[in-house]
Amino acid sequence: MLKKVILAIALVATASFATWDKFPVLETHKGQIKVGELFGMPNDNTMIDELYAGVRFTIIQNLELATIFNFRVLTAYENEDNEINEGGTGIDNIPLMIRYQFTPILNAFLDITFPTGSKKFRGTDRPFVFHFGGQFSEKFGTFALGTELGFQMETKGEDKKTDPWKLNIGAEGDISATDKLTPYFGLNLFVFLGEDERDNERTGDLGLEPYAGLLIKFNKTFSLDLSARLNIGEEYFNTEDVGMYFDAHLNINF
């Protein structure tokens, strides 16, 4: 049971591994901090709770750097005897996220995740993970569209095995309803490419992640982002259940 929980959580983290957003980088020498909490149920028997803080900054024109620190404060799952057990907690792996804006509508990105996470939370395997690709975005009046195409691969960890490559395709629409409120909605699609050295052939296994949220702007400095998402895909996420996640974070612009 615990092994299945760890695998499900790892796939959740894989799915949520993404660039900061799908839109143009910040203006030169502008930055943003976000501090928030994520509560999720990867399946009907598991609950997770994470606190996180991230920062991004455009160091020179069109080049944005970012990182996020996640701390798992709760992993709880119900076993076959209907008993509640606690799983691993601790700091997650830390990513370095790089985006470069070639034109007002085109970005390229590279995310490198370092194996710094707690072994109680992440297990004993210690791979480096690389996520890279491109983004296209455009504004149509009060509607903004952001899209992304990316690939994810990892090195061999301590167990000398790797997950297959993963393809992700995503799109998000933001609607500037008022100066203070921006509702948004999106969909991410994930596909395994190649063999899983820990399991059987998984090419073509598909995961879907629809999401929706609301950005509440208090002023030019502070805003609140509230969102919810689902993880759908029995083969990809290794569960028959639909995963549900709720996120709330404060944005601080500087």
C-alpha cells in the first residue's frame, strides 16, 4: 500500500512540475514572490498538504530566473484495515527555472530539478530532472491565451533506473473581468514516451489536468490566487480515482 502511495505522489509531482506560468516573462529588473499552501487528495485513500514559497526575477531583458521551495507537512493514507497512517514529510526537490522571451509572444524554458528532497518524502532514488520546451501567448482584448509544449526526462538515480520521457501540452485562458478580478481556466495533457525501467512499457499512457482559478488583485503589489485542479488518467496516475487539489497563494510584486 505504501509503495502505491509513494508512486501516486511521485506522479502527482511529475504532473504539477511546470514553469511558473505560460505567459511573457516579467519586465527587466522586476520580480515576484509567491507564498502559499496546496492541499490535495491524489486518490480516495490519501491526503497531502504542502507549504511553499517561490521567487522569480528578470535579471536582464527577456531572461527570467525562478525557484520554488516546497515543504510537505502532511502525507496521510488509509490502509486496507481502514487505519490512518502517516507517510513522509520534509522538503521537496528544488528546481531552477529559466525562461527566455525571444519575441513578445514566444518563450523558451528550461527547468532543472535537483535531488535535494527529503528521503522520507521522496524516497532513496536521487535523479536530476530536466523539463524544457517552448511557450506561445497572445492577448485578444480582455482575453489572454497562454500555451506550452514541453518534454521531461531524468537521469538515472541511485536505483540506476529511469522513468520514461514525458510530453506535456497545456493551454490557459485568462479573462480580465475587471481591474481587480481575473478568472482563468486551463488544461494540461501528459503522455509517457518510451519504456519505464521500473515497470512495463508505458508509452501512450495519458493524464489530463483540467483546472480553474481566480486572481484577486488588491493593488499593484499584492494579489491572491485561488485555484482547483483534477488529475484524470487511471494508467498515467496509477489510480482509478480522480485526484483533486486546491491551491491558495499570495503574490507579492517588486
